[in-house]
Amino acid sequence: MIIVGILLSQMPVHAAPDPELIAIRTPSGITIQAEIADTPRKRSYGLMYRESLKKDHGMLFFFSEPQAWTFWMKNTKIALDLIWLDEKKRVTHIERNVPICTKSDDSCPQYRPNSADAVYVLEITGGTVDGYKIEKGTKLQFGQP
């Protein structure tokens, strides 16, 4: 099992300047501007330490091979909706309104899909996935970085 997350001592506390964005079209017609997490460092840092996230923004994790990628919320200060997608960009699993985790050790809950493997995971503001009409089987539209 691979967990996307890191130890505090391995990363700086500041966010990367001017992240690269990708436009993701949702079934509701809203476009999400997502930061790209396509390297081990970017995937490990994710949205940690952010105080807020605009409703139409998020982070899209790219992986080189399909797996049941596991995420956790350690050091993440905002609730998120987590959306796993297969190689055809179809939603295979959703975790809604995942709460922050304030534990200082590594015992934060882990979240992973209960079925198909994914090559993308999209994180958006908690509680917004239903308003975008995203559900299991939905296809999202976006290009490659």
C-alpha cells in the first residue's frame, strides 16, 4: 500500500509559487482550476497547510500506473472531497467531505477506493462534489499537463 503524505521534516511549510493549473470540466458546466501534482514531491505535499481553497479550485494528482492510491489528511487544514478516476477519466470512487486531521502522530485515517484502481485523484473543497454533479461513473474532461 502506498500512502500519499509525508513527514513534516521532509518538506518546507510554504506553498510552491505560481503552480501550474489544468482546467477540469465538470458535468454541471463548472470548470475547476486544479493545481497539478505529477511528481513525488508535489504529490507528497498536496494541499497541506492551506488555510482555504476556492470553491472552483483543487489539485489533480497524476500517477504513472493504476493503483488503489491511499490518501490521508495529516497537516491538511481544510475538508476535501476526494475523487479517484481511471485512465479514461471516469470516476471510480468518491470520499465526500473528508475532515481535517489534527493528530501530531501518523494515526490520521486513510482513504482509498473500495473497487477499481485509479491513475488520477482530484481533491476539491469539501462538500462541493454533488453540486458539480460528479458521481461514480461520471467522466471528467481535462487534458494532460
